[in-house]
Amino acid sequence: MTLYTLRPCTPADAAFARRVHREAYIDVVTWQFGEWDDDKQRGFFEAKWDPGLYRTIVVDSVDVGVTRYRFEAGHLHLDEIQLLPSAQGAGIGTAVIRDLQTEAQNAGLPLRLQVLKQNRARALYQRLGFQVTGETEHHYQMEWRFAC
């Protein structure tokens, strides 16, 4: 039995994706930066939102999150994985990431991502074998490689 399915986003998914962005990030952004600025965050969302690049995460016919990943030169890059708080802690994010690890392994590529320094998802990524490979002022860059 599959825990989740992915479906391509459409322009009609913008309001849902914006809601997921807000609910998934409001606490971590507030912890890391001291406040949540709706206008600033709306700008961040609008700058990256392209329904052709996102997929909606669906569990039991209910939309619970969004993800965006892409093949780049030499690696698979996970740009976003965002789940509504009500869907967090149920293994959905783990399943999505493990499936991406399998996809990266099958392609013979590492899987890379970046995570806000205050985001508790970093612990999940570390449990799944990701290593910190660098950092910026606000993010850790992480990578997973298949171990033979």
C-alpha cells in the first residue's frame, strides 16, 4: 500500500500551496528571524511558485503538502517539501524523501537540499543519511549519497 501519491500542480493549486507554505514555515521562520512578515513571505512564495514545477502530496484523496525537485547537472535537488502540520509526523515526508533517494540512487546521483538552520526537518534529513556539506548565513546545505 502506498502512503502517498503525487499529482502535478496546476494554477488552481496556488492558494493551497501558499497555505502550506505559511503553515509549514511560520514557526521556523519566526524562530530563526524573530518574526513572520506576511508581505515578505508572500513575495518569497510568488517568486518561486511555478505550478509546472511543483507536485501536490496526496494522502487518502486529501491534499496534505507540496514538493518540488529537479535533476541538475550531477545531482537530484530537493527544492521544497512542505506538509501541513496536521500531516507532519506521520511518515509522509520520510516516504517522499526515501522515494527521492531511490530515484537518485537509480540515476547514480547524490540527492541535495538546503534547510533553514532552525528547521527541525534537519534532524529528519540526518536520520535519512544526509550530511551537512556547507552552510550560508541562514541555511545548511546537505547531501545524501548511496553507500554501496
